[in-house]
Amino acid sequence: MANAIRRYEGRHAVITGGASGIGYRTAERIVSEGGTVSLWDMDAARIEEARAKLGATASGIALDVSDPAQVEKAAQDTADDFGKIDILICSAGITGPNAKVADYPIAEWKRVFDINLNGLFYCNRFVVPIMQKNGYGRIVNVASIAGKEGNPNASAYSASKAAVIGLTKSLGKELVHDGITVNAITPATVDTPILQQLKPEFIDYMLSKIPMQRFGKVEELASLITWIASEECSFTTGAVFDISGGRATY
């Protein structure tokens, strides 16, 4: 993937959910602009496939982000191997089942929060001290337009993504003097493998909510993320960037 821009020369990025979808396409962009990446993903086979495509600029760690011990070890191992972590992009997530609140399975509610919120918190929690030592960092947390508006029959997903927005705003303010920015993006539905987790009628509902009448593309999200994660985005923190085809109303 040829690119004359070299915004990431000498920078190392950790990308959760980095072996597919938004995470992988973002990794491609960062590598094409001179950076190196560590792909954190649950699927070891998928990591190897992604690494084979990206070449020597990519490493990978198979882990469950909902396990804080695994995340802490991955962060330390990555810092030991590369000397630093400049960028953290948290794109790992699940949708959970489609069900009304009164019928929502409690175990599934906890699972959605464990991955979408707690896992993201652990990644932020253990990577921030590494960034602070180097006096530089860019964190991009992938939330969702559902975190702003709330999707019916998707309460766990909507609530977990709303919490990601709140965490991002809090952490961004905490780190304003450390050379570290923390921002979130709130995409509408994007055409990625995560759609396979949803019922067709729910996919149709989400499409009907987007004024542009199409789903987002991973390339569009990767373009936004790689700007936020670059040195160019230096005066914005604790912010939320909408990429929703006109759906966002605030």
C-alpha cells in the first residue's frame, strides 16, 4: 500500500481487534506511512494472516482484552520489545444479542461490558503509564453512534459505548499536561464482520437511520483514526468525532 505521507516514521501503535475490520485497515494505513504495529486480537490464526500481509513491520499478541492480567502483560511485553508505545487504538468490540431490556440475558450483558468497556479500560489503564514515561501518546477509542442515541434492542451495546465516551472525556482531561491526547470516534454502522453477529431486521433498522442510506467503509474510518492518532492532531483531546453518514444530531 504505497503512500508518500510518512506521519508515523519511528512510531509504534498498538491496535486492539487489529487483525480484521477497522483495526486491520488502520494498521495498513499506519504501516504504509512508516510506522510499526502490534496487533492485539483474540484470534491467533487471524493475527498470523494479518502479519503475513503487513510484513516485518507488524507483530501480534493473541489475548482476551477482558482479562486485565493478559492486557497488563501484553502492554509490558510490547513496551519491552519496541521500547515504547506511541499510539493505542481500541477497536475490539462485540455487539451482543438483540433483545429488549426486560429480556436481556444477564450473562450476555456482562460479556458485552467486559469486552467493550472493561477491556478498553484495561488497555487504556496499562498503556498510559508507558506513554507517560516517554512524554507522548495518542489514544483513539472506538465508540459508536449508539452510545449517543441508544439503539432499541441493543441496550448493552449502546450503554457500553456511551461509557466509552465518558471514559475518553475523563482520561483526556487527566492527561492534558503529559503530551498525550485521548479521543473517541462514534461511527454509525460500518460494513465489517461484526454485522454477522446481528439479525437481518436489526441491520435494516440501522441502515434506515443513516441519511446517506449506506453503511460506512472501513477505509473511511481508518482515514479519520490515522489523523487523530498522528502528531497533526495535537490540540484536541477528550473529543468525540462523528462519522455517521449524517445520523449524528449532536
